[in-house]
Amino acid sequence: MPEPMSCSLPVADNPIFAIGDRAAALRAAGVDVITLAAGEPERSPSDAVLDAAAAAIRHADTHHYGSAAGLAELRAEIAGSYPHGTVAAGGVQVAVGAKHALHLALGAVAGPRDDVLVVRPSWPGHVAGVEAIGANAVSVPAGPEGTVDVSELERARTPRVKALVIANPANPSGVVHPPQLVRELARWCRDHDIWFVSDEVYGGLVYDAEPRSTLETVADASRLIVVDGVSKLHAMTGWRVGWLIAPDPILAAARRQVSATITHVPVVTQHAALAAVRDRDSARRTADEYREARDALVDRLQTIPGVRCPRPAGGMFAFPDVSGLLRTGRWQGSAGLATWLLDEARVAVVAGGVFGAEDHLRVSFAVDHDRLVEAADRLVRALT
């Protein structure tokens, strides 16, 4: 087995970025590494997005202060992307990415010494977002199917619980909570005066059913906050445009926070996001391409002895259960296995422990198809 090469780059604070940094250092040293670790598409935004950004740069109005709530046209387009009458433009607050939208939402409903329920396994930013406002993140384990039910929420509930955070589709598992279950979760939150924060940044990437927002599913949205953005579906992670949809008191609190801190989201990137939200054809093509990539990756991973890989219903990751491999004792947990795969197979994946699922790996399929197939073949050769 090759000796691990030292990384000359600084280690990222985000544990998911850390392995990407090490993979980048190996590539800089001339090693052919394929990265399936990043939570972002490898592709570029559509021409419509790039053209809109270029035009906005040249427009005089984009060089001045904007509204704290966000560009009026963008908010109207976001509202219009939901079924008619579900959302009004005034019910949208634009943020610096979905992560910022989550922070605004949590800051409006909870604070120090409050509890927030976080369904695990989950993206570590959910726990970090709770801790950033001084609240306490209470982990709620998902069941064997990757969904969470009301009985688990009830077991975790304390008098200090102010909110529930859940991603649908989930990161890292790609699990989609079915509408009936979403309604049950929403009723439970309403009955206990708890805010239901639905992270739907992967909501446009649903493969075996029509994408459906919680806003379309829940009859009473009085305790519902939806977080979304253009990062994943439109390959715009670096553009930093997201939004939250919520009742007026939550939006007012979020708007005050935006006004007092960042003033507003940059106007140029908002115009690019406007083009992205309008570009529904590109979004459909992206989902179709990722469906094919998902199937290509999962079909190969399922051939590895000791690996069980469910076919994710949404998102951009496979989340194989590697407990059969780890039981051999050859690797020290999922982190040891991920490190070995980077050194041996030259493929970067993320250890499941990062998400609260030690027996798993997260493997992205939002990359060039030929490189994805090559990476999958490397994993199969290394592990069989």
C-alpha cells in the first residue's frame, strides 16, 4: 500500500472539505485522484445563468444598494416556482446561500439554552447551525429506512425544544420522506408548538417521483419554514444565493438580521439566481443526468462483497453501508477506510462518521460520467 502523502494545504474547518483539500494536494503532486467527496456539482452553471450574470455586471443598477429582503423579481420567481397560491413573493427572504437561510431561520425561532431536534445521519451543517446560535442540538436517529417517525421525536422532546430540522431529500442518504409521513411530522410540530424547518436544497433532485415541497404537502404551514437555494440543482454553490419561506414574524426577524449584518445579498448574484430559477428545462436535464449517474454508481457498488448500497431516491450521493467491510478489522472505522481508499484507489469519499453514521461512506455522483465510472471501477477493484 502506498505511503500517505503529506498535505501541503491547510486543513479545512469543514470535515467534508478536509478530505477534498487532501485530494487536491495529491493532485498538485501529480497523483491522479478522482474526488467523489464534495457536496457540489462538478459541472458549470447553465449559459442562461452566466449570460444573466454578465449582463447584470454591466447594468448600472446592480452597483448600488439593494433591498434587505432580496431582489423583487427573484422573490416573485421563487414564489412562482411553487404551486399557484402556495407562496406569495412577500413570503420569501433571500439569503447568502441555504446555509445562511438556515441560520436566519434558526436565529428567529431559538436561542441560547433552547433545544433543536436534528435528524441524524445528517449534513453536519445542521448541527453546526444550531450551535452557532447558542442552542443545543439534540440528535434524533432515523430508522432503518432512513426516515424518522413521530415516536422518535417524542422520545427526544424536551420542554426546551423550539424546532425540528430535517432535510428532504436527506443529505447524505438521499432518502425522501413520503408525503404522509411529512404531514405527520408537521402535525406533531404544530401540536407541540415546535417549528418545522425543512431543508429542501436537494428538492429538485428527486428521481423516482415528482419533486414535492413540504409547502405542497402540509395543509397548515403556520409552523413551517422552508430553506432552499440554487446551489445544488443549478451548480451554483459558489454564487451563494438561497432563501427561506416562512410566516411573516420569522421573515421580519430574518430581514432585520440581514439588514443589520450583510445589508443584502449581492445584486449581481441575485440576477444570476433569477435566471437559474427561470431555467426549468436545464433543471430537468440535470435531474435526468444525475438519475443515470446514480444508477451507474449504485450498480457497481452493489457488486462489492460486504457492501449494501440502497438506491437513493434523491440528492447527489450514494450512501453505502460498509459495515461488512469494517467487521474484518482491516480498517479503523469509516474514516480509516476513506483514508485507505484515497491512498490505495485514489478516490476521495467522505467517512460516514462525519454525518453520524459510522458504518457508511458518502459517495457523490455529481461528476463527469466517464470519471464517475472510472472512480467506481477503482473502488470495486480495491475492495474485491
